[in-house]
Amino acid sequence: MNIKIALSLLQTGSVHANLKQPFKLASGRLSPVYVDCRRLISFPKLREQITAQFAQITKRQIGLKNIDVIAGGETAGIPFAAFLAQKLKKPMIYVRKEPKGHGLTSAGSRQIEGVLKDKQKVLLVEDLITDGGSKLVFKQGIEVAGGILKHCLCVFEYACEKANLKEAREKLSSHGITLHSLVTWDDLLDIALAQKYFTQKEYTQVLNFLKDPAGWQKKLTSLQV
């Protein structure tokens, strides 16, 4: 199924490669490729496949008894969390990137929308994870509100065995969060090349970027000077 979803990312135009005008990622890095999982919510069949896979992971790898509430991260994680919460018949909340400055201001409530009770076990659902930094912001918000976060689901993870890239997984693990993803670059790169969504040059440049993002950006900058 991860191969099917990887192919669907390409077929829906959710993956873009541009060697001349790199993209700026949420982490601030420049990248020759951009994955836009927000587009996926517009495709009902694919949406169902993703939700079914999330539900299977939740039941088999995490355990329904270990999850009280499904949380979506602002903003792209919210629809995926909603789809999963509906399928599993679980309560849902969403987590802001930062506390709002108006409305109710009771301690721990301003970053969470919805009902989260003390000591409830939360499953965070996201569309995409690059370096994992924003997920730690969500973890803090959940914990300040009294929740417990030990698992995170995402559609696409910036991880690649070929490039020895597992930054997000290691970062989240060091903070007590287990990451579960449907698709990684290992799935996507080979399919993109085989199906001619990437040229050989694009494939090579993306792999070089994944191996050394800082070095790739430094080399790009030196060529532009």
C-alpha cells in the first residue's frame, strides 16, 4: 500500500522537482523538491486509502486502548486527523502552532481546540514531517494542556535509507514519540524515476540533497554568486 500511495502522490501532482528555482521548506532549508500533501484531501479514493492505512497502524501497532484522542496539527494535519477520528469513532482536537492571544485564557487551553482531559493519551496526525521540529511544539502544547503524546502518524516522512536520513524519527524518539509513516523517500524516489516523473538528473540531485541538505544548499549558493 505504501507503494500505491507513493505513486498517488506523483499522479496527483503533489510532488514537484525544480533544479533551477529551489523551494523553501518549513524548516528554512532550500530544496530541489517539494512534497505537498495538502492536495491529497481533494481525492476521495486516495483519502480513504490513507485513512484506512492510518486506522490499521493505530489498531495493530499502537493499540486502540492506548489512544483516547486524535489530534491534528495546525493546519495541514487537521483534515487527516478528522478523517481518522471519524473512522475510529474517537474524540478529536487540534493543536495550534502557538497559543492564541484572545478568547479563553485558562492555563494550557489556548493552544488546544476541542476537549482534552487530563492524562488522556493523544495520537498526533500530520500530513508531512521534515525535521520533526514543529511536532515538538505540538507535543509541548498537548502536555501543557494535560495530555500525553507518545505516537505520531504522518502521510509522508522525509527519511531515506539511501541517504542515511532519519533526522525526524530520531528527534521524535529522543522526546519519547514513536513515528509511524506511510511513505518515505525510499518509496518515492525509485517510483518517480521508473515512472519518468523525475529525470535521472532530478533523481540524482534530490538524492544528493537528502544526503547533505546543508552542503547541497551551500553548493547551490556558490554557483549563484
